[in-house]
Amino acid sequence: MLDTTAFNASLKNIYEPGIREQLNEKTTLLDLFTEGDLSQYEFQGAQLIFDLHSSRDYSGVKYVPKDGGLPTAGSQGTTNLTIPIASIFGRIQLSERVMKVSRTDKGAFIRAMDLAQKGIVNDLSRQRNRALAGYGSGTLATISSGTNSTTQTVTAPGGVTGATNVVRFLKVGMVIAITDATGVTVRTVQTISTVGTTTIAVPNAVNTTTGDLISLGTNSLGVNEASYNDESMGLLGLVDATTYVTTIFGLNRSLAAN
């Protein structure tokens, strides 16, 4: 009898067209920031300057009795906010062959070029969304217990004290830089190989100190670079007093007048 078992070699696998997205591509915070700003501001030049009306003329106002003296004239106060340009770049690389073999629906579910281009745009947006929740440092986490090892224990996600989901910004395949607490000395730039509950692992052992910083990194120019203090200012820095950002865009917010 010819049944499905006997006929199995002649049965086809049916492939549905297209590719199904399984990643969360939402960037709610970024959408709120850019809804009107993209058309309102086009960055040119070295930096953006806002002039602020920063203080009142408190001495120039007074209730005056009949034939009384007028108040002492003061002045309104102004100051500048100096906003630097924060640049984020994405980079893709495809072989000539993969572009050829994926150029039609017959050969692939999606064009390799389309996947790479659309994917990197979404990945850029996700990193911008993360940065806009921070305070401009670019810190993804800190080293909680220094050691000379391929496995490093981390804490303080986003550079903020906390022990909940401390690896939330660290992903397998991410190229990171580990620096000292000042962000100046780069100890290593490596690719994360595994992520645990409170740890990450990299291919080569690195000698860290408690409090070292983890940020995005690269060695594409032949030297190890971190992205510490290169990110755009985020909500935490904007609404902060002086816990994370004392001087914001040139304005010292620790002064009573500010």
C-alpha cells in the first residue's frame, strides 16, 4: 500500500514567504523625543546654543505706599545652554555572494541587504532609546567585584545603583569596553560571549577593579576605544539635581541661582 510513509520522500516542505519579527523593536522614549524635533532642529556647526531666561528682577518690584520710594531697579538674568553633537553610527558588512544568492524570493525568505539595512536602523534606534533613559555617560553596567578573569560580575545597570536585572543592557555579541572608573583608561575591548544572571564572559581574561565601567567599545581603528561620555543626554540627567550630572550643557546646577 502506498501511504505517507512510503511516499514521504516525494512530499514537499511548504515555506511561507517573508520573515516573522521576533524581536521587540519598540522605542517609545525615542519616539517621544523625536516626534517634533526632527523637523524643528537640523544640527549644523559645532554645537547648539539655547539662551535661557534664568532669573527674575526681584529687587525691582515693591508695593509702594503713598509718596513712598520706588523699588530699586535690578535686572533680568540670562544664561546659555551649550549642547554638543552626540553622534551614533551603525555599520554593516555583506559578502558579494550572499547578496547574489538572496536576490529573489526563490533563493531566500528576505534579501540579505534588506535584513542588514533595516536591522541596523532598528538596532540604532534601540541604542538611542536606551541612551535617552540615561544621563549621557554611556555606562551599561559597572564591575561589582574586580578580578582577573574571563568572567566578570556586574552591577548598577545603566550606571545607576541597583541589583535588579543588572545585565539588562549587556547582550551576547555586543562589543564592549571596560574602563577604569574615570572612563579614561581602557582595560579591554572584547565581544561578550555569554551573559548570566549577574555576570558576563569575554574570550580573554581581563584584570578589573571594583567600580570599573562597561560601555560600548570598538577597536576598528587599531586602538581600543570606549564610548564613555559620548552619548546624548537622557531623561535621568535632565531631571537630576547633582547625583549624576552636576554641570549640564555648561550650566552648574549645584549653584543656588541655577
